[in-house]
Amino acid sequence: MSGDEECARGDLLTQALAGERAAFAALVRRHQRSVYSMALRMLSDRHAAEDLAQEVFLQLFRNLSAVSSEAHLGFWLRKVTMHRAIDRLRRAPRLEGAAEELAAAVSEAEPADPLLERRLLALLRELPAAARAVVLLRYQEDLDPVEIARTLRMPLNTVKSHLRRSLAQLRERLDGTADALT
Amino acid sequence: MSEGLENNQELERRLRSALGAVDPGEGFAPRVMARIAAGAADTARPARAGAVASWLAFGLAASVVLASLLAHEWQARRLEQGREARRQLIEALRVTDEKLDLAYRAVNTREGGAPPEHSGV
């Protein structure tokens, strides 16, 4: 990100903090993909994901004064989204989307191997909520384990353990799928 | 399918590719802003309702105080009227007594005799 762009982002946050609704709407547009994607991959339901993402931004609007910088804003959004998603899954653990929901969760970028990526997303849904959150923050949000530990308020070793076990589980199941196909 | 997944790096690359961002659509931000506006209206409404309720409570309390003052005044006036009536009755009885006494004396004087020992008055 260039210095000018960083400055513009800071200005937007300052304007939103000053009560400018248009600036806040611009902040929503800037972060909506990240928040919605996390919610969708956690809940596997488009409507629930939209509702959760909206609630996250409503909470941000009410607590905007607690956000000190653009970097802090990203951290805050990821933390609140993940904690809300995990809470929601605890309350309704069978919140499982249909096959078309899985299709909706597939990345908009043209996948190199659509079948494999669909299968990966389906297997991701089978991981426990905390492990799924760790994997999403690592491979969707590109956070390192230390940042994931801070975001999820989880010990670093637990994060590393979740990553290791989740990757092993995904690999094993993908191999199983491949064996079944051959 | 697993040919390219022989090591974790390949699996991680696939994961990153599969977990690209998904856009919630054009209308997402306007929907959030509409919910914010609705929330602001909801919080303003209870504030207005609260103001109306406190004015009603104030009016009710003022009415109760005024009513008790009026009741107290009405009762004091009735007591005063009772005392005045009693005073007037006593005065009337005193005047009647005097008149009867005068009449009795006049009757006795006309008959020329001393008043009887037991007049009955």
C-alpha cells in the first residue's frame, strides 16, 4: 500500500469518527468482502453470513471511537467477526448450508481446479469451529500464527496445533477422496 | 486429484486459492447504512417516549398535589362553617333565654305577686 493510500484510509477513518455517514459507508465497502467471506466460510449459509456481517458493521458503528487506526480496524473486524461466528455456531451447531451455499462460498477468482477447491471448502466445513477459524485467518486473511493467536485470544501453541492437525486432516481426506475416485 | 498435494505447500496454495474473497453484493453497504439509520430512529424513539412519560408523571404528581391542597382547603372551610353555625346557634339560644326571662318577669310583675318558687323555667 502506498503512503498516499494509507493516508487516505486514515482520513476516511477520521471522517467516520467525526460522524460522517458517507465515510463510514466507504469503510463498510472497503472491508465488506473480508468480513462477509469470513462469515460465509464459518457459517456456510449466505443469509446467516449477511446478517452476521451486517451486525459486525453495526457494532463497529457503535464502537468506532475504540478504533485507533486502519490496521487496528482490520484486526477489530476480524476479531469480532470470528468471535460472533463461533458464538453463533455454538448456539446453532447444525447451521449447515445446502450444496448451493457451498457453490456461493467458492472464490470469485477463476479456480485452477474447481472440483478440488469445492472439495476443500466442503472439508473445511467439517472442521470444528475454532479450527476452521484458525485456518480461515491463516489462508484467507493471510495472518501469521501470532496474529491469529491475538485475534482469537488463543494460546500460540493451540493455534499451531490447530493448523497442523487441520492440514493433516484435510490432506488425509483429500487423499481418501482421490483414492475413491481412482 | 491429490497428485499436486504431495506436500503441505501445495495444499496451502490450494487453500489460499479456494479461500479468495467473496463479495456480498452491491447493496450490502446501503443495507448496513439502512440498519444504522433504523437503529438511530429506534434509539431516538424511546428517548422521545421517555420525555413524554416523564412529563406525564410530572403532570400527574402536580395534579395529586393540587387535588390534596383543594381537599384540605375545602375541609378547612367546612370546619369553619360548622364553627360559625355553632356560634350562631349559641347566640340564638342566649337571646331566646333572655327574651323568655324578660317575659317571665313581666308576667309576674303584672300579677303583682312575687314570682312563684318553682317557675319551671
